Amino acid sequence: MAPIQGVLGGDPGLPAEVLGCRVYLNRLAGPEPLLVADCTVAGTVASRDEARAGLESLLRLLGEVLGPGGLEPVDYGVEPLARRRFTVHSSRLRGGGEARLVEARGTALAAAAVLPAGTVARVDPGARERLERGEAIRLGEALEPPVYLPGPVLEPGDGRPAGQKAIPRFVTYAAEGLPGATPSTPAIRVYTPQGTYVVDQEALLEAAGWLVLDMHCVTGWSVEGKRWLAAPLREVLRRAGAPVPSGGWLLARSAGGYSSVAPLGEALEHGYIAVGLEGGPLSQDRGAPARLLLPRLYGWKHAKWLAEIHILTGYVDGYWEARGYHERGLVALEERFKIRNPELLEAAARQA
Ligand SMILES: Nc1nc2c(c(=O)[nH]1)N[C@H]1C(S)=C(S)[C@@H](COP(=O)(O)O)O[C@H]1N2
Ligand SMILES: [Mo]
């Protein structure tokens, strides 16, 4: 798919409205299982009122199957990202969870909601059974998530990627909360359809070498030219004896339940597990004892306090992907957010 920049900023259209959602139970995305609504949206966002109305259209649609109780917004926030190239509108919900609407320069891209898994109890028994079996239920006109995003993958160009600003030091993120005591040696489990494998710490250190990389956070900051001690992911999995299929997805989970997902091919060709930084061991804030590095993908994919690797045949959202962030997240293509706007997808397909 072509980058979206070229197809944004068209004529003012109808205000953003959610057309449909794919709702499913996600047991990997966060510390607790979540009910995730991945929603299709059309139209423009010309004001905060239009954004709120768009969020309300999402909650109304969910209310048709969940009943309205608990879905009332308790607040409303706006967060510009990446030098105002993107804006996230969000509301926390009375019964827990939140709804988000993402826009790029006034064009709605996608909407999503994450709800406590207990919400499933409110769905009628037939639909509940399907959700518990791991199937998705469809409300309205919901787009399928792309199995993989086709189209040319540009190599990162020279210079700083679009929408990024260099800063000298890392900003410490821990969406799941900072971990308490950290184990001093990495214990990483690899779950595959064939079985479970363990990453041997000595093998991890043996396979590691120093390399210089930049890290780009999707919110717009970059930390450039840091020296990491890191082992190529393919080599780590080989040494663990884990069978590695040629396609599929890799979902990384942190000790505290944070998670992120990446195409397996991308992770095998360009991914590392880091154990050191700037001549020393990783600090607690940077994700000790081990973190994922996926240098061509935005920072949210680089799970810190890495505890589990899941090799999956099908796509599953991680922590931020369940909240509207991109399935793949290539920096060179500015893949910051999912696109669930049929008009944009059509326009991008025409351009490609
Ligand atoms: N476990 C965990 N890993 C995480 C995150 C997080 O919240 N929890 N945030 C991600 C994001 S959004 C970014 S940009 C980078 C930031 O890395 P840093 O905290 O070392 O600066 O970590 C990523 N890894
Ligand atoms: Mo980030």
C-alpha cells in the first residue's frame, strides 16, 4: 500500500462516523485479557465536537451488542503526535477501558476500543461462546485487518524520518507500570505451534555484538546513534532450537504483560534482543535484562523486560496495536496508525 500522505487533505467531507467494528477477545495484548474493538471509520474530523461525535458513534454501535451500561465516556482528551501530523482523540469509559479515534490532518484513519474482558458477560450467549473460542464478531461494516500490508517497502532514506525530532536521552515508557524487582538473567520463553523453548542466557550473550542504532518513538522523538549490545533474533531462535516458519507474526510480551507484534520476516531479518547499552549492561529503565530491538519499526514494537516470544501464524494485536497503532509500524513508510478508512484504502490502492 502506498504511504497515505498523498491521499490526505482532500475536500471536506462528512463528519467522522464509525461504520463497523470487529470485536474479539485478546488474551495477549495486555496484563489482563481485553475485549478489543477494531473499527472502520469514514469521514473527516474538522473540530473537537466532530471527534467526540465520532467516538460516540463507536460507543453507540458497541452498545447495540454490549448494552450501553459502562460505555459512557467519562472524559475526553486530544493528543497531537509527531509534530501534529496525527491526532488521537480518546475517552475513558465508565465501566473501564477506553475508546480512541485517530485522525491525520483532519481525515479519520481508524477507531478502536479496549474494554475489560468481563464485558463479554453482557453479550448474548451465542456471541459470547464465539468470542471465548477466539472468534471475532462483526458489527456493521467492519474491514478485515490486512493479513499483511502489500506494496514496496522503501529502505530508510538518509537523514531523519518524517515527523521525528532528535532528543539526547531516552524517555522512559512503561505502559503496564514499571516492573518491581527485575531478574538479573534473562529468562525468555519462545512459544510456537510445535512447543515451548527457552532462550539460553549464555547463548544470548555469545551471539551478541555491539551495533549502533537509532530509535524512533511514534510520538515524534528519536534517539540517534546509541551503541547496543544485541543478538540477532534469528540466531537466538536457532540456538533455542525453536522451529521458525517462513511467514507469520511475532508477538513479544514483557514481564508485566505489555506486548507488541511485528511481521515474523521483519523480526528475523532485522530484529535483535539487546542486553547492553553504551558499554554497560541494560539499565532497568531501558528494559533489563533484555529487550527487543526492531530498528526499522517504531519504538513501541521494542518490548522491554522481554519475557515471552510467541510465533503466530495469524495476526493478533499487541498493547498499542489494540489501541489503533499500526500492525507493522515501518518508520520509512510512516506507518504510525492502522488505516480502517475505506475511502483512504481505495485512494491509496489507486495511487499504488
Ligand atoms: N514493556 C514495555 N516496553 C516498551 C514500552 C512500554 O510501555 N512497556 N514502550 C515502548 C515505547 S512506546 C517506546 S518509544 C520505547 C521507549 O524505550 P525507552 O523506554 O527505553 O526510552 O519502548 C517501548 N517498549
Ligand atoms: Mo513510543
